[in-house]
Amino acid sequence: MTIGTVTSKPKAASIPETVQKAHDAFNRGVTKPMEWRRKQLKSMLRMYEENQDAMVEALRKDLRRSKMEALLLEVDYLINDLKNTLHHLDEWAKPVRPSKTIVNMLDDVVIYNDPYGVVLVIGAWNYPLQLLLLPMSGAIAAGNAVVVKPSELSVNCANFIAEMLPKYLDNDAVLVVEGGPKETTELLQQKFDYIFFTGGTGIGKIVYEAATKSLTPVTLELGGKSPVYIDNTVDIVVSARRILWGKFINAGQTCIAPDYVLCSKEVQDKFVEAAKKVLYEWYGEDPQKSPDLCRIVNSRHFSRLQSLLDASVNKIVVGGKTDAQDRFIEPTIVANVTEKDKIMEGEIFGPILPIVPVENAYEAIKFINAREKPLTMYIFTTNATVRDSLLNNTSSGSVCCNDTVMQMGVDTLPFGGVGHSGMGAYHGKATFDTFTHKKSCLIKNFAAIGEKLGSGRYPPYTDSNLNFIRTLMRKRQPPSLKFLPYLLAFALGVGVTYGVFAVQKMSSEDL
Ligand code: NAD
């Protein structure tokens, strides 16, 4: 070090400066070119591939996540999403030319996929990498500048993000703000062109309120109590496995985890018996020693869950063991729960599964509809009438029949809530569309015939002009193609018959 030189860490930019930097980059047109978007996305892919171990380790430190869950539910999920985006990006981004009426026959009618500008992405702690980085890459793919705010509760993942993004991505257009409620509040006072928030419904309302002041569009990915209905037509052991896996991954701290089960008393008994066997097979005699169970994120959430268990202590039929030091809660099932029980008040977000007995699907529908619309709903039945009855008479962000959580893996299914469980949706192309303003554009020319076609609109208004223009503007439905295969088959049949007939005729003439 040269004597006399003062070396000090550069002062971190303030939140308004950071947001302004992102606006400047967007306004300079940095983020719009497809080459820039591709470069950032490929760099993100490299970031995931080169830092898999660090990501697994950060998740282990924050949630004691197993390697299997870390890779399957976050790292691979991000990698697959990025590869899919890179594969389809040109097709998604290109302008769309929709159908037009005769009056616009000679004009260009185009929908441009415009980026919004600067997007704010606020993440939650339960899937701290996936829930922040997936919308972030979607915003970049759509040509936006982005400011991300990871959750302060998953501190190791937040540090990973804050350290890695500047190394791999454009520092002018992709920026990280670390912090909690104070920093998020300050961020929400800045001007953004889109806000994408994942978190609880209570904070979601705060974000929505802040966004309305500047009419900023939002996606709110919120939570809620997602029900499971099981009837007596299903394979109860397979159903138990699928429900318990969805419930106990990440120690129940999953937004689409089954929150509670609705079933008859008879199914409840069978389910509890099957669940005991399954949980024993998975986690052994002492589940606390299993390397596959996550821990509760912090002592505040542990105490919240402990108080739910304390209030249900007489109804626990499986599990119930806890260890505050280790923030461990054993996978627990509570039976014969009623709507008055404390555990039915809010989203559980932990490894406790209550069962509420109901007589039938009709009662289950009534129970679900008496509450806020859930993020997702699970229906376990082989009876199509029962399934359709639940599907058609309830409202939820998504539905998965005869499994749990796996709907997340289908990237052609937009993922999001409805009502109190959120607004907007993403995943696959829906992510790109979320961060894209569909800019409609009509491009006319000065050709004489075009002017003639449109001239009926000009005064003086006459009935004949009115009739003319109305005829031109009438939307014509293209002829239905549903009978085309039959027509083709018929034509083929006629052709073949005629051919056979002609060959026979020729042969008989030859003779
Ligand atoms: P949270 O709402 O407490 O926090 C989310 C974000 O908001 C964090 O980044 C946090 O720093 C910030 N925040 C906290 N308090 C704030 C305040 N007063 N003002 C402004 N910002 C504030 O959510 P969480 O505890 O991180 O996550 C759990 C919740 O998120 C659950 O309800 C869960 O269902 C939901 N969730 C939903 C989805 C989904 O995709 N729909 C995914 C994961 C989690």
C-alpha cells in the first residue's frame, strides 16, 4: 500500500440513488436490446451453475434445508426456468399481429411487447432464492431494469444475492437493496413502473396501498389457508404420501402447502393410520434426527407455531414434539378440529396439519366458500362428479387434483392467487407477460384506397355512409374448422373409392 493513500470502502448508494440509477439505465435504453437481455440471462445461468454449492449452503444455514429440497425446489427450478426463457425469448418478445376488420385491411395492426421500465421485486424468506430471482429474470427478459429486495429473515440467501448479482449482472440496471420493513417502506416511496411482491397478505395490503398512490401496477403473490378435500374413493396410502410431502417440505413453510384437510370421520381415521406409517418410513423413530426435515426460520415463527400446538394439545394424534433451541417442530397432525379452533384462524405456515371432519363434498364446499379465497386447493377423489363439483363451486388461485405442490412444476400453468391470496400470476411465459406492457399500435398509410375505405366516417353524416362503414367494421368470424377433419376423411374416402374403381375399370378394359 502506498503511504499517504487513504483506502476506504466506497459509500453505499442511498435507496433513492439506487432507484434513480436503475431509471437512468432504463432511460438510456440499456435494457431493451435483446442482446443485453440474453447476456444477463446467460450470465445468471452461469451464476447458478458456478455457485450451486453456495446456494445449497445458504439455504442450509437459513432453513436447514436438505440438499435434495434445495436443488429440486430452488436451484434446478431456477435453472430450468432460465433455460426455458432463453429458448422462447425471441418468440415471446416479437410483436404480435392480431386479426383485423376490412376497414383496416391495408393497415398494420400490431401489439408490441414493451418493458414497463423499472421493476421492484420484493421477496419472501421461505423460498428465498427462487421467489426473488425467478421474477427478477422474467423482468430482465422483458427488457426492464430491476431493483430487488430479498427478505432480511433469510440472511444467508440475502447475502448471497447481494454478493453475486453485482459480480454477474449489469450493475447499472440490476440492483440489490438489502434490509427489512424500514428499507422496504423507503423503497415503496420511490417511483417504480411495476412492483412484484411475494409475502403475507397483511404486508401485501401495505404494498398495494403504496402502489395505488402512483398508480403503479402490481403483482401480489400472497398466502392463505389452502384446503385439501379427500373422499373415500382414493388410495389412502398414496394420498397420504402426496399430502404429507407437500405439507412437510420446508417444514410446512410453503405458500401452497396443504393448510388443512377436510374429510369424513371415516377417511380421517384411515388417513391418520396411513400417515403414521408414512412418517415413520420417512423420518424414523426420532424425526428430529432426520437430515431431511427443515427448521422453523426464526424464534418468532417458532413461538407462533408453538402457541398453535398448545391450543390444540388435546387433539394431536401424530407428532407434537418441539425443541425451541433447535427451532424444531415434529411433523404433527391434529384431528377432529373445528372452525372455532385457534389453528383455523390464520395461515399455519409450519409442519402442523389439522383435519376438519365434514360429512361430504357439499359441506366441504360450504366450508371453503365461507373463508377468503385460497392460493390453491387440493382435491383427492377418483369421482369426476365430486371433483367437478369442487372445481366449479369454489374459487382459488389454482387447483391440483390427487397431488399437492406439483402444479408448480408445470411452467405452462400461470401461478398466482385470487382475492386475498393475491393478484396476477407468473411462471413460464406468464412471467414474461407479467413484466410486459402490451402496447397496441395501428399504423395507417396514405394509400387512396385506404382513405376511401375509411371515408364513410367523415361528415356530413348520411345513412348510406353509416351503413357502409358499419359493414366494413363488422367483425367476421372465420368459418369453423371443426368439421374439417371429417370433410378431409370424406374426400379421402371418395378419392380412394374412385381410384379403386378406376383401376378396376382399366384392368377389365385391358382384358
Ligand atoms: P412478509 O410479508 O412478512 O415479508 C415479505 C417482504 O415484505 C419481505 O421482503 C419483508 O422485508 C417485507 N416487509 C415486511 N414487513 C414490512 C412492512 N411493514 N412494510 C414493508 N415491507 C415489509 O412475508 P414472509 O414472512 O417473508 O413470507 C411468508 C408469507 O408469504 C406467507 O403468508 C406465505 O404464504 C406468503 N408467500 C406467498 C408466496 C406466493 O407465491 N404466493 C410464496 C411464498 C410466500
